[in-house]
Amino acid sequence: MRVLRLTLLVLTMAAVAVAAPIALKSLSPPGLRLGAALSTAQVEGGDARSLSIATDQFNSITPENLLKWSNVHPEPARFDFSPADRFVEIGERHKMFVVGHTLVWHQQTPAWVFASADGPRADRATLLSRMREHILTVAGRYRGRIHGWDVVNEALEEDGTLRRTPWLEAIGEDYIAKAFEFAREADPQAELYYNDYNLWKPAKRDGAIRIVNDLRSRGLRVDAIGEQGHWGVGEPSLEQIDDTLRDIPARAGVKVMLTEVDIDVLPRDPAMWGADLAKKATIRAATNIYPDRLPDEQQQQLARRYADIFRLVLEHRSQVSRVTFWGVTDAQSWLNDFPIPGRVNYPLLWDREGRPKPAFDAVGEVLKGRR
Ligand code: G3I
């Protein structure tokens, strides 16, 4: 009886070992980190299943929201570090490369940051001092524990000119240099990044390269440019992704990273951005085309898309330091609510129940060098 029980135990363990999906992080070539963005719910224990997928599969984490200014520093003299502390502890417990997102952005920044006592816009000196205090307090608290920071996020318009944000308007063009200077002061060891989306568009990419060359000519530390990688199944083209991965390191002299990867499988129509609520409801119904499940054909298309992207990443591996997915399972993705809320999207490698999708297998196969 005892022998039988033991045999059964061994067989069960063997079956579990066979069934357990291989960890992507174990397939990644040296120097290429693989990461995922964690939601506040995951960090605070509200979604244990997807958190354990993340810690099993990845060797880097980025907080999806909890280190944004409005989350961590909602009022002038009030910081809320408790979710961020949990986040960093998770990274340490699992020996992960911990990324901070983000220090200076025009979104998710409370109105008080930009306001003066008697009007909507603070002057240069006030804003610089608020920026410095914020960066020294937040990046300083995690000195040596957060290993890389998105210092400035989304500072560019689509044509590559600087975005007219309150930062730019109140401080001037050197607000970016100041942010990098303060980040270096807060943690001289941390890697520092410029992060933006649509850098596959040549004009916008030129803008990012210009920013980084300017920072470097001032003697400031910059380790990489992050292309977020919020892409579709057909756009950008593989050639445009290839150009991005080649061009950034060649012309900016820093590594390139894909920092917020997800692949939108739903139709995007410019009309979706309209403000007409009746029209919006109609568009939502008409474009929420997979409300119950992603059909096999689209599932395979998504898998091929991810395989193609990872093949390019591997081709450029000496210059690509990290690929981070913007979430773990499809349930978590912001694309369920963007560009219009309430659709069912399928952009990531795990489905809503935490099961690996064909896209997961496809990425694993490419990393194994089999396809
Ligand atoms: O936490 C509140 C909750 O209390 C409230 O009930 C709920 C009602 O809407 O809102 C919750 O906050 C939302 C938050 O996500 C957490 O879910 C905000 O409204 C919503 O605006 C916020 O969206 C985030 C967005 O950035 C804006 O900060 C997305 O989750 C996040 O994925 C997205 O991430 C950005 C990157 O930081 C930068 N690059 C683009 C990327 C995608 O937009």
C-alpha cells in the first residue's frame, strides 16, 4: 500500500513537472531581461494567481500605476508609499530587476503640482523645486532597491517636437535635463531611461534620439530609450520595428527596451475618439467583436505576431536590454478600457483565467531558438 502511494506521488509530481509551463525568463539570452507590469491589486495580494505567474515567469517588474505622482504623492506634504514598498519587496523576494515608473509625466500628476498660490501655473523656480523634492524623496527612498527609472515619460508630440506640457511651459526645454539630473542625485547607481510610445514613427523617434543626445552632451546619465510597444496585430510593420531596434542604439548611443508591450486585437477606428455618447455606445457594440472568446484564427495570428516581434528582439539582442509586457493576464489589461471602456480585449500571453495562450508558447519557442 505504502509503495503504491509512493508511486502515485512520484507519478503525480512527474505529471506536474511536465505540465508546468517553462519559465520565459529561463529561456532569455543573457543581458535580455523579461518583465511584466504589476497592478496595485496584484501587489496588495488581491490577485495571487497572476502575481505568481509574474514571479515564476519574469525577472523584472514595473508598477503599472502605483509609483505615478498622483498615487505616491497625492498632496504637497503627503506621500503614500505603502503599495510601492510592497512592490519593491516582491521584487527583492524574487531577486528581480525592479523598474520605477515614472518620475516626470504630464498625466497622473495632481493639479497642485503645477499651480501657484494665486493661479493655475507655478513659476519655473517653484516647479523645479517641486520636481526635485519629488524625485529625491521617491527615487531616494528606493535608492539601491529600484534598479532603473523611467525618468521622463511621453515628452514628445507625434511629429517629434516637445509636447506642450505644463512642465515645458513653466520650466522650459531643460526640464528634461533637470529631471535626469535630480534622478542621478537621488540614486547614482540606478539606470535612467527616457520612455515614450510610437517611437517606430521616424519623426517621433528622431525627437527621442535628440533628447537623449542632448542629455548625454550635458554629461548626464542615460541608459536606454524605452519604446512602449502598445502595438496592433498589423501595425507597426516588422520593418518599422526592426528600424526602431537598430536606429535607437546606433544614433542615441544607448540601449533600447520595449517597456509596455501589448498587442491590440480589436479594431481601432478614429471615430471612436468622438465625444458623442450615443455614437460611442454604438461604436462600442460594433467593435467589441470578441465578447466571449478570441477565435482560434485570431489567437494564432496573435501568436505569430508575438513570435515575429521576439525574433526581431533576438536579432538585436546585443542592444535590447529588456522587454516588459504591460500586464500579466488579459483581465488586467488597460486595453479592455481603451480607447473606449468596456470592451473585451486579448493583448497579453495569459488568458483571463491565467492559462497560457498560444502566444505564450510562440514566445517560448522563439526564445528556445526553435523557430
Ligand atoms: O484607482 C482608481 C479606482 O479607485 C477607481 O474606482 C477607478 C474608476 O475609474 O479608477 C482607478 O484608477 C484608474 C487606474 O488606471 C487604476 O486602474 C484610472 O482611472 C485610470 O486612468 C488608470 O489608467 C492607467 C493609465 O496608465 C493612466 O495612468 C492604466 O491602468 C495604465 O495601464 C496606463 O499605463 C500607461 C503608462 O503609464 C504610460 N504609457 C501608456 C500606458 C497605457 O495608457
